[in-house]
Amino acid sequence: VQLKESGGAVVQAGGSLRLSCVASGSISSSNAMGWYRQAPGKQRELVAAITSGGLTKYADSVKGRFTISRDNGKKMVSLQMSSLKYEDTAVYYCVAKNFPFGSRWFEGYDYWGLGTQVTVSS
């Protein structure tokens, strides 16, 4: 499975941006896709995830500002980011896994994209 992100850009604080990711190759119809991010000098963190059934998970820091969605037919996941803050600056990685289950279904991904840079200017 290959994941290709798009949509990274430089945006002013308070602005909006939409990231998209398309999966190619064989992925199970039962899967989870999502986004991680990594800022300079910081650990990689989960931003948001969504299962093929529509269950979602968000980091507390982005709740109410970011919305994750997906198109199962196109094997695509998107992240709509609004009210962007300087601290949202990071490389954003698309992730995917097959057969998510359990209370921590949003952890442990098998497939990672190369990342797309989001820079929020203050």
C-alpha cells in the first residue's frame, strides 16, 4: 500500500487548509486511515484517524478545529484544518492500517506516506 499526501502549504494563523491522501495498492475494506504530524524537535503525534465505518479519533489539541473525512470508494482521506495556529506547523503524514479493532484501534499503523509540510505563519 502506498500513501500519497497533498495539500501542504504556508498559511497565515487563523487560516484554513485541506490535506488529502490517496491510497494505492491492496488495502482491506476494513481499515483505518489518519494523520500524524511531527514538528521540529518534537515527537510524532496522532492528529486524527477514521475507520472505514466512520469512527473517528482526534487529538485534544485539534478538536473543534480539524475535521477528518474519507471516501472509501476512492481510498482517500482528507483533513480539513481551520483556525490554524503557529503550533500546528509540522510535517503531516498520512497513515493506514488494516483491521482496526479494540478501544485503541487508532494506534499502530502499517503504512505511512512521505509527509507534507504545513507551515503556519504568525
